[in-house]
Amino acid sequence: MNSTRDVSRGQGQPAMNPLAAFHLRAAAVYAVIGMVAGITMSATHHFEYGPAHAHLNLLGFVAAALYGLLLKDRADLAATRLARLHAGLAHAGMVVMIAGLVILFSGNPGLGEPLAKIGSAAVVLGAVLFVALVFRATARRAA
Ligand code: HEM
């Protein structure tokens, strides 16, 4: 019989595919960072960072969790180059975009704006690839 420790470690469960696990783990980390940023922003009255906080929580935590949940049951899709490219663009773009927003709102638009633009362009490209992933996942015949 499995002990509580075995269950908490997922013993006896099929392993989650690595890309879905990456999205879900990243989402959980973004959630903590985003929430701590929200509390810090509130405590220090630096509400100018609101958009950075909001995008970290929504593009980071919420969107990445949805990516992970979609791919969790589709190891075949998660193993495609499309899915890996999507993950790269979505996560790298989000991190660069948030860094850009933080730098921008801290008073350095010269550096912050281009970073926010590059990051958001990567995020949008990733979103386009996500459309293709969703259409494949929801196709009547398996992709
Ligand atoms: C411990 C958790 C959180 C704390 C302490 C927190 C705190 C805050 C604060 C202080 C603001 C600024 C409000 C203002 O400007 O008057 C804010 C804005 C916002 N938060 Fe959070 N937040 C938390 C979690 C989240 C999560 C999980 C999400 C989304 C999934 C989220 C999305 C937003 C959005 C969309 C805004 C509006 C930003 C704007 O108007 O520019 N927050 N939050």
C-alpha cells in the first residue's frame, strides 16, 4: 500500500510530460512572485507598478497554468516543436516584458520601453502558436 509520502510524490502515477510540468511549475512560481509584488506594491504605495503586477499574474500565472493544463493530457502535442517554440516565446517574452514594465515605471523609459515592446511581441507570437496548438488539440481527428 502507498504511504502518504509515496502519494505526495506521485508514486504509482504516470509521469506528467515535461513541457506541461514546466508550464505548471513556472505558473506556480509566477503566482507567488506576482502576489508578493502585489503586497509589496500595496505596502509601499507604489501603485505605478500595477500593470507589471497584473501582467505577471495574468500572463504568467493564469496563462501558463492554462498552457500546462492543455498539454497535460496531450503528451503527443507537448512533444512537438510547435509546443516547445510556443513555450519559449511565451515565457521568455513574458519575463522580458515584465522586466521592461518594471524598468519603465521606475523611471527609465529609454530601456524599459524597448524591452516591453520586444517582450510583448514575443508573447503575441507565442499566442498565435497557441492558437495552432488549441486547434490541433480540439481537432475531430487526433493531430
Ligand atoms: C496576494 C495577492 C495579490 C495582491 C496583494 C494584489 C494587490 C494588488 C494591488 C495593490 C493592486 C493595485 C490597485 C490599485 O492600483 O488601486 C492590484 C491591481 C491588480 N491586480 Fe492584484 N494582487 C494580488 C493578486 C492578483 C492576481 C492573482 C491577479 C490576477 C490573476 C491580479 C490582478 C490584478 C489586476 C488586473 C490589477 C489592476 C492593475 C492596473 O489597474 O493597472 N492580482 N493588485
